[in-house]
Amino acid sequence: MTSLFHPLCGSNLNTLSQLLTQNGPIAPKYLPHAAFALGFTLLRWPITTTERLVSAINPRPPIESPIFIVGYWRSGTTHLHNLMSQDPTFGYISPLATGLPWDILGIVRAFEPLLEKALPEDRYVDNVAVTPNSPQEDSIALASMLPLSYYHSLYFPRRFEYHFRRGVYFEGCSEQEIELWKQRHVQFLSKVSVHQGGKRILMKNPVYVGHIAKLREIWPQAKFVHIYRNPYTVFQSTRHFFTKLLPELTLQTHDELPIDQLILESYPRLMGALEADSEQLPHDSFVEIRFEDLECDPMGQLAKIYNTLNLPDYEQAQPHFKDYLQKLGAYQKNSYSPNVEDRAKVDRLWQLFIQKWNYA
């Protein structure tokens, strides 16, 4: 971790204090990062509290149900999110809204140009650039708003499996904890909607591939785009994601973690939930595309998404898509060649989906 700034700097005091006191000791080398997060949270407290009070006094009207891009980690959700967000009719979660979810309408608005200079050049896990206009998922934001997120497994790896299972499956969570997650989810997106001028929000989150039913309880008119990719590549790339991100986010030392085990278990579990949940959706609320098809024929796959979901303004958005794709031309994604051992693991546990999507 090269900077003192940790994502928990954007937390509220209650969430941060729970996380710091309930997850075991902070490693000595990371104490400055935890102290900085606590100090920054205390410094923001008066402004954050004012924003919360103003929001409570002046409730905002309900926002339009979002469009969710879902797919297991490393299945192409980021690429599709970046591409579809070029449509100027969509709003999205900005990097600063992700980092300061309690302060979107205060600090973020007031100091946006200054804060944007602190953004990293690219994401830690791949070569995707991060700009002030890069759409983000809500995982890091919600990890700073309540003590329920799989990102806490990366912050506090001594309880890696505990936080992973809670954040990905809601395993062991009480009804009150799930209700708080729903409240914070709506609260965050309501503020994002204001920040984005009331546009319909386009967002992605890998864990939402297994949460469609819960999201529909919140957003009955939500639409979903599922993108899937070669499972052999997904396994290796997801392992890379967690092992590369962990040193950048951890506040603890740790022994060997069950990363492979949890990836191998979670893929069929989440995909099974997706299959069950998507069967209950209206035909114009769910569409599925293949990552490799998106790479080969991006405009054709975008047309399929817009036509299936009955989304407006495709013709007007086409020039924006084409311009983005032209600028993206030189991007080099990470490449993976599955070894015999990894292939055998995936074959054994993910065979149903390998066959279903013709990746055998």
C-alpha cells in the first residue's frame, strides 16, 4: 500500500468503529493507514452529518429503477459498463462518489476538480484507466457505509472467509442486517442520482449476479444485463484479482487464504441463483451476452441489449459508442493460459456452465 489513503477514509464513524474493533488487530505497519482513516472520518464528521440531516429533512423523490450489469468477477462487466456508459442518457457512480459516499452532495461537489487529481491512473488489477468519468460499482462505497461487504475480506483478511460469505451470499446475516443493506443501497443511489442530474443509473457489481431477487424487491422495474466469459479464464483472472488487490487494501497480516476454494465454490452457487432469479423476470428485463461476442461484434451486442430491454435512444448513442471503441483500440487486457491443474478444478466443479455456454 503506497498511500496513506485507504477506501475506509470515506466511511462514517459508526461503520468504521465497528470494523476496527470487531475484526482483530491492525498490523503495526498499517496503523498509520487506520489512523489516517479515523482522522479523516472525524474531520469529515460535521459536514457528513449536515448532509445526512439535510437529506432527512428534504427527502428526494423516488428514482427510476436502475439498469444492472451483472456477471461473475472478471467476466467483462467493467468493459461493458464503460462502453454502455457512453450513452449520455445514463448516469453512473463516479470514482469520487465511490470514495466519499457520504459526501457526494457536499465535499465531492465542492472540491471535485481538486479531488480528481488524486485518482490513480489505472485500476490495481488490470490496465483499465481510471478517469473522473470512469463508471464504478457500488461495492467499495457500501463497504464504507455499513459493516456488510465482501470488500471487508480484503481489508481484514484474518476474517476473509467470514466477510466473503456474508458479503457475497448474505450467509449468517440477520433480517435487520439485510434491511440495513437495502437502506444504504437506496440511500447511496439516491444521492448518485442527484449528482448525475436525475439520469437513469447504469451500474455493475459482480456479486449482484446472485442478488437479482433481492434487487427486484427494491427496484421492481430494474433491468439486467448478464455477461459471461470463458470459465477457465474467469477462474485464473479472479484469483489474480483477489491476490493483486489484497496487498493494496489489507490492514492486517495474514496466513494463506482460501481464495481458490471460495472462487470454485461461489461460481456455481451464484450462477445457480442467477438462473433461478432470471426465470422470474419479464422478457424485456433480462438479456444475456457472451464476452467473446462483445469483443468481436460490440455494436451488434449493444443493439441486442437495447432491443431486448426496450431501451430508448440507441441511434443517438451509437456515435458515442463508436468513438469510445476507436479510442480503446490499443488497450491490452491481461492474458491467461490455464494450466492442467487449474483446468481440472474448473472442469470438476463448473462443468454444467462450461457445457451450457459451449466452452468445452
